[in-house]
Amino acid sequence: MITIAAYDRQIDLVLNTMRRAHKLFEAAAIEYRVIGGLAVFFHLAGADSEATRSTNDVDVALERSALGRLATFAPAYNFQYRHVAGVDMLLD
């Protein structure tokens, strides 16, 4: 049972991060799409919940022109905007 509890906690952490990010994108009027592992998780959860796998991050796609608004609004939602080695990211 410890393994199941640890998995549930991991999923809760990722989903809480996604909820906070959604509020950020909504406040900044930024359209986005969830991509990567979390998108696969959502897709499989609806089709075959036993096939889902955990992910450690939240990947999203958005228009490059929205990055300025993202950087401005991020601190209010406890995120830090960073551009490192050609990659734009929000750090939790």
C-alpha cells in the first residue's frame, strides 16, 4: 500500500501544479495546451486508467508572443520564469 500512496501523492503534486498554472494562464489571458506526459496521463485516464503513468513535470505549449505576460504574472502564482539554454520554463 505504501507504493500506491506514494503514487497518489505524486499525482496530487503534479495536478496541483497544473491547477495553479491554469490559474496563471487564465489571469494572463494566455491560451495553452497541455502536452507531454501529463497529456498522455489525461488521455489514458479516460480510456484505460490502469495504463496511466506518473510524470514529474507539466509541459505546455503556448505562443511565444505570450512569454512576456507569462513572466509578468508568474510570481503572483509562485512560479519563476526562466530562459535557460534556449528553453523557456516556469520553476515551481
